[in-house]
Amino acid sequence: MTISKAALIGGGVIGGGWAARLIENGIDVSVYDPDPEAERKLNEVLAGADRAYEKLTHGPRPSKGAVSFCSTIAEAVAGVGLIVESVPERLEIKRKVYAEAEAANTTAIIASSTSGIMPTELQAELAHPGRLIVAHPFNPVYLLPLVELVAGEKTDAQHIEWAKDFYASLGMHPLHCRVEIEGFLSDRLQEALWREALWLLKDEVATAEELDAAIAYGPGLRWAQMGTMQTFHLAGGEAGMRGMLAMFGPCLKWPWTKLMDVPDLTDEFVEMVGEQCDTQAGDLTARDLEKIRDDNLVAIMQALKNNDWGAGKALAAYESAKRIAPPPPDFSGLVRTVDRIVPGDWTDYNGHMTEGRYLTAFSEATDRLMEMIGADADYIETGLSYFTVETHIQHIDEVRAGEAIYAETQVIEGKGKKLRLFHWLRHADGRLLATGEHMLIHVSLESRGTCEPEVVVADKLAEVMALQSKLPLPDGAGRAIGVK
Amino acid sequence: MTISKAALIGGGVIGGGWAARLIENGIDVSVYDPDPEAERKLNEVLAGADRAYEKLTHGPRPSKGAVSFCSTIAEAVAGVGLIVESVPERLEIKRKVYAEAEAANTTAIIASSTSGIMPTELQAELAHPGRLIVAHPFNPVYLLPLVELVAGEKTDAQHIEWAKDFYASLGMHPLHCRVEIEGFLSDRLQEALWREALWLLKDEVATAEELDAAIAYGPGLRWAQMGTMQTFHLAGGEAGMRGMLAMFGPCLKWPWTKLMDVPDLTDEFVEMVGEQCDTQAGDLTARDLEKIRDDNLVAIMQALKNNDWGAGKALAAYESAKRIAPPPPDFSGLVRTVDRIVPGDWTDYNGHMTEGRYLTAFSEATDRLMEMIGADADYIETGLSYFTVETHIQHIDEVRAGEAIYAETQVIEGKGKKLRLFHWLRHADGRLLATGEHMLIHVSLESRGTCEPEVVVADKLAEVMALQSKLPLPDGAGRAIGVK
């Protein structure tokens, strides 16, 4: 079942984050939130998310879904396939929302964003309880891949299966919590840590800033890629987790954490903690901090993508699923060899693409052209490839992070060991940004010496040359620096 | 007080990690560990750390300190300024080590790596208790910046001040735990989470792999850059932490975590957890996982360095502190403009520097040359700069991540608006890797149009040209692709 439109009941930090993720994937949303400020707040979340998505995925982005604001729940849920509930964590409020939604839509899947209320509780009063699932996301919902899926006793099992596919298609990592338990998995772990942090604040052992440093400079760097179990499996040395349990298990019985109770959230205590958080933020507003957080999340996920690990794997899968297969190349004219967004890490502190990245873009164009003439990954696997021996670039115009660029390529020479290419790199609006001329030589990867290409590539090149030799020699080809 | 040699008592995962961090910073270490396998195990940690350091810092690395193995504690501690104790978490073992060390060295600072025993307990039987501090690191010690510093009741306060400077000089982020408490700060938070995780395993609610996914795809990505307090401050929307406490504070009273007790670490339970960790690792050995973890940590810290945040800030500070100021340029010959290690993210899946990064290296050389002629950051701040308009590269040889490279530069033309440069990029062993010829034009950053440089730059360029015009025109200058 594909979804073209979803209703969002509640448009705060979580509902707004869902809105961003859904419209980014081309799904329309209708939003109901009684807060008179809801539309302004939601638009701010959407703007922040748009800024992050510009940097996150390097492929072309799909057309965005539309956002409409509704004045009743009935209006919002009419005709949608999915109802996402992100209202406060009070059972009676949630049940009231479901009752109103159910009166207007009897078939849509109802997905609660609850952080810990059991779906069996949530669905108890529904006329069609089988369609309620928990799909618990994490802030910022538009960036973090984790979504916990939980079924209640009456949930139709096939809806969980559907949800696994659906949320994965949004670039998320669905985690099916197989046993229904309050707080599910992630929040139980987070709450344990938070409870301890609140005690350390209450007892004035440390400030908010010190507690955060105790995570972000140490264990937190591990947790971005491996959970506690795998981390400690490695900390146990050659004996692994068994060694770790033998070594540190006894400490768990020592008074190293406050177990018994929760500090009373008196006004004074809340104020003290709030003030410490303000102090920690210093001159940075919440909006500033959100941008910093998002930039860091993007950079961390991209770093993990390069290493093909964890959240980076989810991002890579998302990118490749969303990438539209290019049409077969037509060599009667210039061929399109690059189609991408300028990523955030390709730019200098002014936001312009750095000099060096122009060659990265041309190198991508060269790789794509090589694929088109049969010198693809399988061919390289056989121990043959082309190496660039000479490059000439004309730097013509500037481009910024998040802007779309493309390249077109002409094969000037493609015979024997030689492959001479000319690329034009352009902004999506057609502006010429740079040209790249490249001489490549066919090599054996084993000997690192030159050799003739295999017949499959030589034939394809002959075919390409028959067409491309009809094109005029590009303006600037054969140009040298300092020579008139 | 600077330290030229340290003794390491205990050379396991933690002691080995200390050894790596110390020798990387030019400090000799003498190691005592009664394990007959100690030398092999420590050398494996050192090899892993060396591999990580190749990729971590981009500046030239200092000369390494030496490692010597000793057969007694007395031998190891003789004449050192710092004794690092990393033996098992049993008070009687630690006190025995201190007694032996004290008999042979009465002045060195004793730094315990304990994860949670109070320094007041550790120092109770010392003849010179003032010199004992806790300096608690995190695995892998050679990469994670966090080190918790804790004083006991009898600790000399000036040793904590010294330790802050000393560990910062090793590239670490010292966190002074101002109130002495068992488990300090970071482990109390970690243990709370781990205890909950063990319960979820014990109750068979989830597997080790599921629990890790519940962290690494969600909260863990936040914790690599912000702790729980700042994260929840942002999750509270416009109401911040105060709103978060109002919203989720009540949940802390709900039965969302197991508080009361610790699961009994029966043989069966330990075996069950150990097996789940093995399953999770699949075909990957502990060594494989360590390499993956280290690559991810390096990539995450470099990503954060680009964003000037958290652990990345510590890395940047370390790099700039370690960078040796270059000698003033001598333009009577070629000038040295690049001196760096090829970072891990500059290479393809085969470990070779990618085509595009050759231009990144040349771009760094150009920036450095611009600084030398007075077109530095302050000059650019005034709204003037040089833009590259044309580039010609000869790709000659390959280079791998972790290898040292340098560039030398000749100014071919430097008059009026024009600046024509020729760079030779070489491997540290002298092999020529590539040449880069670049034409730059002086521009106004406001109008984005060309203009004459200021007198300060024009004069410096005239001075440089008077010297460099005596050099022969570089082989390959003015060369064009496809033109004989």
C-alpha cells in the first residue's frame, strides 16, 4: 500500500518533524493542531529541515508534498491512508483524538508517536483497533533514522510489516520492538541515563554542561556507531563481552548509580536545571543550536556513509532507492554525466564550492562516462581501467551548497590506449561553471603500466566516436595556461 | 612540569591505549604487566592506534616515544615523572601496586585509570598521598578525548591543575569532576544505561543487536555531539528544558525502567549475552570491529572538526598546538607550500588518493603561497583576493592514505592582476606525484570583478619575482592537452 497523503494530528517538534520527512518524500500532509501558533511553529521546523536536506542527500531530491492546515480532526483525516498522532503523552487526550479520527476515517492506519505508552492501552477503545500501531520517532524526526514499531494485542500483524517497508522508504531504520513493554527499548535506555543525570544535578555533583561533556567527548562518540553491547564487547579486550561482564559486572552492584527514586521536580529544581541549560547555550539561541545539531548530524551520517556503517548505511540505501535510473546515453550529442546537489562539505566557509571540488565533480563525470563505454565496476574488477594523466580546467563561475549542478561530456578522442574527454559543468539554471579537459590512458591495474582496452570497450568507443566526431571541437580544448 | 617518560602499570586495553597516546606525543613509556602475553597484546593495540593516527591528524606527526617492557614495577617507575596505573578494579591490587611503586619513586604523580573507585580510597595507605589523582580515560584511549580528573581528600590541588594542561597537550578533553563520588560522572550515566540494557536482555525483551540499534540509529547520533541535557533542551521545542521536564518529567515516575536491582550474572546469563554479541558481530572478528570503530571515530571527529564543535574542537586545538611554525619562506629557490599526511577521506576504496584530491592539495599550496605574498586571511577580510581561473594538472604517480606529501612552488608570473603558479606535489620520499599550473586573477570580493592588488601585495610580488624569475621555466609549464 503506497501512501500519497497523511494526516498529522499535533504539529509540534515531533509532528513538525514528521511533516518535513513526509513532504520531502513527496507525500502530502494535512495538519491539525489547536495551538494558534501551530502554523508558524511548523513552518519554522520545515525551514530547518529543508536546510538540512539540502546538505544530507547528494542525489536530486523528489518533488515535495504539499502541506495544508485544517481546523478540525475530521477535515484533516478525510481520505488519507495514514493518520500520525503526535499529541501530548496523556492517554485520555490520545483516546479522544482517535475517537474523532475514527468518526471520519475508518480505514487509515493510525500511527502513534508516543514515546512509551503501550499500544494495547491506546487501541483499547477503538472500533477498529487492528489498525493502530506505534511508530515512535526521535528528534529531529527529519534526520534521525530510528523509528520504533510496536504492536498492541489487537494490532493486525500485517500493518507492522507494511510499516517496516513504509518507514524504510522514508529513509528510516525501523526497529520492531517484538515485546510490548512501556517505554519500548530506546527510551528505557535513555530514561535510565536521564534519571541518573537529574540526580547528579539535584545533588549538585555536576552542572548540565559538565554532564554533557561526560557524554559528548567520550561514550557518545561510540554510541553514534555502536550501542552499549557492541561497545563493551570491544572494551572487554580479547575476552569480549564475557570478559567485560566478569570485570565490571561486580561494579554494577556497587553504589555507582542512584537507583531507587526520581528527584522531585520542584519548581526550584526545574528552574535550576533550566538555568544551567541556558548558561550552557551561552549566546546561542535554540534556533542556532538546532542548526548546529543538524549540521553535525548530517556530517556524522555522511561520515558513517563513507564507512558503510550504521546510520550511514541507512542513508546510502535511501539515496540509492531514490536515485532515478538515468536514460540510456545518446551519443549523438553531449551526454549527461553528472546530476547532483553540491553537498555542504564541498564548500568553503563562504558556502561556495571549493576549487578542489570542481575536479571531484569532473572525476565523477569521467567515472560515469567510463561506465557508459563499458569500463564499469565489473570491467575494473578484471584488472583494467583508465587513469587520468592530464587535466585542464577553466574556472568560470561560482556555485553554492545545496544548489543543483550537472555535467555534459564530449569524447574528443577514443582510440587505442587514449581517451580524451571534455566536460562542461553547469548550474541547474544553465550557467556554465567550469570546463574540464582530461586525457586518460588505459592501464593494467596489476602492472600499473599502459595497455590496450578489451574489445568490448574498444568497440563501444568506436561506436561513440562515429557519432561524437561529428561534434565541433569544444571551445577551449587544447588550451594551455599562459600561451596565447 | 613536562614529562619525557611515563611508567605504565598494566598494559591491557586501557594501559595499551595510554601507551599509544603517550608515544604518539613523543613521550617514552616503560611498561610493567605480569601477563605473559602482555607484550604481544600491547603491540597489537599500538598497531591499531598507529593505523588510526595515520588518518586522524592531518599535520605532520611528532617523533614517537619509545616503549620498553620491564619485569618489575620498581624497574618501570624508576626515574619517571608520571606513573599510570591501569590494573583490575580491586582496591587491594591497586594499593599493592602503589606500595611497590612508592618504594622506588617518591616524587612522580600517580594517575589511576580506575573507572569509579574514589581517589580518597586509593590514596589512603600512601606515604605521599598528595600525588595521587584519578585520570579516567575511555576506550579506545588513543582516540576518545574524554578524561575525567578526580582529586581525593588528600590530593594536592596543583596536581589537578597540572593534569588539565598535561592531558590537553595529549589532545584530550579533561573534565574535572569537582565532587568526589563513586563512578564519577560518565560511568554513572553509562552504567545506568547498561544496567537497563542487561535487564532487557535478561527478560528477553530484546537482543543485544536490537538494543544497539535502539541507540546507534537514534539517540547515539545526538550524543556524539551533545549530551542528554542539551539534547532534551532542544527537544522541548520553544519551551526548552523547562518544557521538556513538564512534558516528560511525569514519565520518569512511570515504570519505564527497571530501577531496583541488577540481574544476577549467572553463568547462563553471561553465556546468553556473550552469544548474542557474537551473533551480532557475525563474520567480523574483534580486530575487524576495532578497525571499523576507529575509522568511524576518526570520521566522526573529523566531521565535527569541520563544524568546529565538541570533540572536533578538541581535535582542531590539538592539531594547531602541534603544528610546527614553518620557517619564513626563501624565494631564491622553490618554496615549500604543503606539508601534510594524506587523510583517509581523500582516498578511494583502494586506498589511493582520488583524482579530485590532487586539486585539493594544489589549492592548499596556492592558499599558502597567497599568505606568503601578503594575500592572507586579513587581506581577504578587506574584500580582496585571488581567484583561480585556469588549472593544468599532470597526474604522474599514486599515493596512499597516511603517507606524507609535500608541495614546492614557483611563481612564474606575478604582475598586475595576474598570478601564475607552478606546484610540484611530491611524496615524502621525493617521488613526483603531480604538477599543477594555475592562473589566478586578482578580484574584488564585492563586485566579483577583477582589480589591481593593494600595494602591500604588489610590492611583495615584485620582490618575489626579482628572485624567482631567475629560476628556469618549469618542465610542463604552458603545456596543453592533445597538443604536441
